[in-house]
Amino acid sequence: MKVLIVGGGGREHALAWKILQSPQCDALYAAPGNPGIKADGGTCVDIDVLDTPGLIEFAKTTDIGLVVVGPEVPLANGLGDAVREAGLLCFGPSKKGARIESDKAYSKLLMQQASVPTAEARIFTDLEDARTFVLSRDHGVVVKASGLAAGKGVIVCKEPYQAIKPLEDMMEGGVFGDAGSTVVIEELLTGQEASVLALCDGKNIYPLEPLQDHKPIGEGDTGPNTGGMGAYSPVPIVGPDEMDRIEREILVPIVDAMRRDFGRYEGLLYAGVMFTPGGPKVIEFNCRFGDPECQPAVMRIKGDLLEILLATAEHRLDEIEIEYDPRPSVCVVMTAEGYPGPYEKGRPITGVADADALEDVKVFHAGTIMSVDGDLLCNGGRVLGVTALGDTLEEAQAKAYEAVDKIHFDGAYVRRDIGSKAIGN
């Protein structure tokens, strides 16, 4: 079978790396892909993720058996619908399904209708109304751009007055374009967060092993939010009882609510869950694999990932059983200097091969490009996702940072505490 992966980041490299190990995979293409996917045996094709006609034409003429859509933006633009309308199998939800991520106001209303536990919230389209509301609050709030903002549209404000500038930037300054014209203002929840990923085939829900992401740029969860600075699995705070409760109170009700609203939800459903003193509450839903959560997730999945994705697309999730490597995994994201603000592209990267050569380590490319001279260069804010397995979480963490220290580019930055919450250091 020939597979087409849409996207070119760390998530897509991780999926490609694992799919290429499948005996069912005859060839893998990535649009646009990245140097890591190419080095692992995939073929990169120069088609933009938003070029729906180009992607469909390529998939049909190349006899693609399964299209796997990585990023949220093409899903929100309806790529999943277009692939299915072309008679092809697709891993990824419809445009209506992608609204669970692309429209946070819609997602919040759907959660309220389905009685899914979540933060109390108000939705605003008028800046003055939003300003008046936050200044009437006694406790911290979270300001969210309702639309897609590349993981950066969430501002945590420990004091209500701190929300005024983000509201002005979003609703008046257009810092996130149309994505910030509507905002969701939520109560600030406290507790530890976990990422719960679940496969959905329209009939069945299959939760994967939970992970924990690290969104803020600074150690100790300080500074502005990013697309993700690292992740690890498993998560000690999420045991079997907690997972049963999440499936019962969160996943099943929201999938049922989407089915009543528009029909079947197919693909990957991501729930960001905060474990509060009052129990688990949803912070957000996403319509695709998390990035960087996908990297440590695939490191632990045993067996044939292509078969898993294919079973999801063919509505037969009830036929599969996923096994996991019992060893923990840790992914540390290396970013460009200045990220999540402005950063410089084109800086040379060295040492990736040395890091990759370490046992139980894989370096996933998130924002890289190859020069005409064959040099690996930075081409994004999040550059690499250095991922390792270890007999213990401490060992996996140590291996990941050992690999990180073999890689060099000017201005490289990493958080040095990925996984430390679970280790206790």
C-alpha cells in the first residue's frame, strides 16, 4: 500500500517513521515532508498542505491507499471531506469534525450541551464587553482566540487585569487575524494537565496511552505558551481509574454530541485534560495528533501503526489491539532563538546523526530544510524533537538530554525539565 502523509513537522515525521516500518507500506510520500522523512525512506513532494486540488490529484494519480492528514489547518479547510469524496481512505475528521479545534466557541458550547466537565467560560465578540467582564472577576482567567492560532492563542492571566492587553491585541490589534475576532474567556483551573489521545472510527473509541505536554517556553511552566516544548509518556497521575472516568465522562459524551450535531467523527480526537481538585476537566479539544505528543506516543506503540490508522479509516477499530513498549518515552523540543516570537531561519545544524546513533533515541525533524549544498538548516521555530526510551522515566529523560547535547545550532534552546513533574526533581 502507498501512503500519503500531509504535513512536514515533527508529528508527521514521527508518523512516517513508524508507518515506514509496516510490512503493508510499499511506499510513503509526504507533502511537503521534511529532510528527516526523506532520510528515513519517504519521498517528499512539493505540494502545500492547503493545496487541496493538488493533493487530491497526486493521491489519485499515485494510487495512494491511505491519506493521513497531520495538521489541523487543512482539516479545518475540509481536506478530509475532499479525500473521501474522491473515493480515497482518509485518517482525519471532516471539516465539521475539525470545528472541535478550529472554533473554540463552538467547542465550548458543545461541551456545555453534552455536560462534559470543563472550565466555566463566556464567549465575546465585543472588546468592551470582554473588558468589562474580566475586570469584574476576582480570580485569574484564560483568554483564548476562538480560531486557529498555531498553539499560541491561549493566554493565562493569574490576575484579571492581565487579560486586558491580550484581549486588545486579539480583538482590536488582530494579532491572530480573524482567529481572534471571537474570544473565549475561561476560569483559570489549577492542577496538572494530561493529553488524552483517542482513535475514533465513527462507531468505536480507542484511547491511547496518555501523555503530558509542556506548553510554556520556560522551565517550571513560566513564560508565554508555545506549540509544545516537550512531552512524555506514561503519566503517573493518569491511572486506569482516571482513564475510565475520562472515557465515560468526556470522550463518549463529546463524540455522541458531535454525532448528533453533524454525523460521525473519524480520526484522532485529542483532549487536553486538567486534573483539578474537583476532578478531570477539559481545557481544549484538538482534531489531530498532538505535536510533540505524537513523538513519544509512536515510540511506545508496538506493532503496525499503518494497520491501526487503516482500521480507523475503515471503521473497524474493534478488530485491533494496540500493544505498548512498557518503557517510558521522553521528547525534548529544540527551538530556534527567539521562539515563540520572531526567529531567524537558515542557521546550520550539526550533530543530528550522532544523536540519532544513540540506542533507543530518535531525532524527529520539526522545522528543518536541506540546503542545495546538502547542509541541514533551521527552518522553523520548533526545530527538532529529540525522543528517547528508557527503562525508567529518569533514564529516558537522561538519554533525551544526552542526545540533545550532541546537537548544535546557534541560539538553540531547550527546556531542561521535560518529565520532571513525574520524576519529582
